[in-house]
Amino acid sequence: MKVLISAYACEPHKGSEPGVGWNWVRQIARFQEVWVITRANNREVIEPALRESPSLLYNVHFVYYDLPPCLKFWKRGNRGVHLYYYLWQIGIYFVARKLHREQRFDLIHHVTFTNYWMPSFLALLPLPFVWGPVAGGDSTPKAFLKSLSRRGKIYEWSRSLACRVFEFDPFVRLTARRSAVALSTTPQTAQRLKKIGARNITLLSQVGLSPQELESLKAVDHPRQEGFRFLSVGNLLHLKGYHLSLNAFARMQGGIPGCEYWIIGDGPERRALEREAARLNIEKQVKFLGQLPRKQVLEKLNFCDVLLHPGLHDSGAMVCSEAMGAGLPVICLNLGGPALQITEETGFKIPAHSPEQAVKDMAEAMLKLAANPQLARQMGEAGRKRVAEQFSWEGKGEFIRRVYGEVWGSA
């Protein structure tokens, strides 16, 4: 088959959306001939990667497109990125239409961005259309809004309003109705997709690890050490829920003295979190390590025992799979993407009924693992096995090949 892919974000050796776009291209190219429309500024990292490994993507053709200067002079970094992306989607429709006349594609697949509330104008072409995995339908439970900072409350209200407004965009609804299959990262996003008109919806996490990453994580060895150490990794944003994990850590301190809590990352909530640690009288046990390169993050995994990821709405959470691959049990809230990754054998999924209840249950789970290191190691080994079986990119490639077969057969 000839497949046309829309991948606004697509870069090798990256995480987040650029890494998702690149890995989907790699997997789809294992079985199909692929044309990829992506940003022109991705060329400078894609072309060297292709020269270094010419056999890696021998059947992939990259088409680079950007808006004319008169339509992008106002974009600076993340400022205006969604408007720019919307206009870019319109622009690539005409590029794709011309390409289709030349190549006669069999199928179109939109992989990035992963927002369900933004349209893909390629759905207008007369071809089977695969959408996703897409995300964005998750939101902070209402009972937890009271625990957020003023900035966090404003963000959540604004985000919820924006999502609902965009759902009425006729092109978003047309994208949903035209999709032969819509791949959703979480059940919450699946509900929103159904509401806007998608008929065939399948759950599929966008989280994946390459064979090289899995091997690197397997090499993580946890030396015997004094005390017990918890770890969180991520941008210091309100939606990460670190104010909850700090309170849970303070609550369990009396049960197991000598524990530490390391937090890797930076962001607008850092000062508030540092003040909260001081208020709880745990500032000596909590270490804010700031933003670190990925290599150093993996090194820190060597000296930690449990990952805390109390995200309030997170469609992916790659760090949970990375931690499991490194042999760490995970404690997360029973929300969004992390809840689909973690099982009873690999960690604890904390119910999210209220902040007070979540803090109490999280502290109990932390205490249970700190008091029983053997249980932590057992869960860590189960996590390694689960990641290798369920969250490898090669497995996702096989899954998408089956999806293509079903879509093409139906068409």
C-alpha cells in the first residue's frame, strides 16, 4: 500500500510529540511505502538521520511544507502554535491533493498533533482516513480543582472552555465522521470522539519504547542503599499533581524515617512546591533537581525505588513506561494514560475521589512499598515484563498493520 502520513511534529531522537511522529513513521514504513508531510524546520534533523542510516527508512519520502512568511511572522516558539497548526493543516491539504494525483495513495493517516479538538483537512480527500492516536479529552476531576493554585484553576477553566468550543468546529466534526477508525489514547478521549461523530473508535496508547530504549532501561541496576527513595519526573505544572505527592510524602514520614523524595523537572509551579515542602517541614527530605538531560534522568533511576506520578490529566506519561522498564514500581492516580499502563502487579492506581482521599491512599501505598522493599522489587520486575510485551514500538507497528488491513478491507 501507499500511505500518506500527516506528521506536523516528527523528529528523531526526541520525546513527546516529535518522537511519537517519528516512531509512527518508522513503524508504518516496515510494511508500507510511505509519504510524510511534515514541517520544513524538521528537515535539518531528519535528513542527517536518513544519511546516517540509509536503510532505516528506504521506502519513506518526506515532503516538507511551511506556511508563507506573510502567514507565520507572528509565530514565536509556542506562541500562536495552535493557530499556526490550524493554518498549516489547510495548506497541506492542497499539497496532499496534488501528491495524490501523482501517486494514487491507498490510505491517509494523521499522527501528529494528537489533539482530538483540532481538525485534519486531509480527511476531505476521497481515501480511507485513520486518525490518531489522538488525545486531549481528559480533564482534572472537579473535586480536585479546589486544590490547585489560582493559575491552575484559570488554566483548567480556559482549557475546558476551549475544547468545548473547538468541538463545534465543523471541520473537527467532519474529521471525526470521515475517519474510518479513530484511535484514542484514553477512554475519556474516546467519549469526546464519540460525541463529535466518530463511529469506529479503538483505544491505543501513544506511549512506546524502541528496542534500544528497552535495552538501555534493562541495564539500570539498583544498588543497595540506605533509606528508601521516591522519584517524580516531569514539568512542574499544576496538572502533574505534585502538591498531592508532597502531602502524601509528608504523611508517610512518621512510618518510615530516612526516606527521600527527588523531583526532576522545572516549571511555573516550582516556587509554590518548594514553599509547600517548607510548610510541611519536609524540605530537607525533598530535593528539587531541576531540568536534567535524559541521560542523567536514567542515571538517577539507578538510585530510586519508586516512581510517583500523581498526574490529574495525562494522556500519555512516557515516564511511567520508562520507570517500569527500569524496574521501578509506579504509584499514579487512576486517571488517563498512566492508569492504562499500570496494573496491580506493577504498582498502585490510586482512586481519585477527592484530594484528601488521594493523599491518604497515596501515603498508604508509599508506606507499604517502603516497608517492604521485596514487594517493590517484585513489582519492578513485573513492570519490566509488561513494558516489553505491551509498550514496544514494534508491537504498535504490528497493531497498526492490522488496523490498515481492516480499514482497507472495509473500503
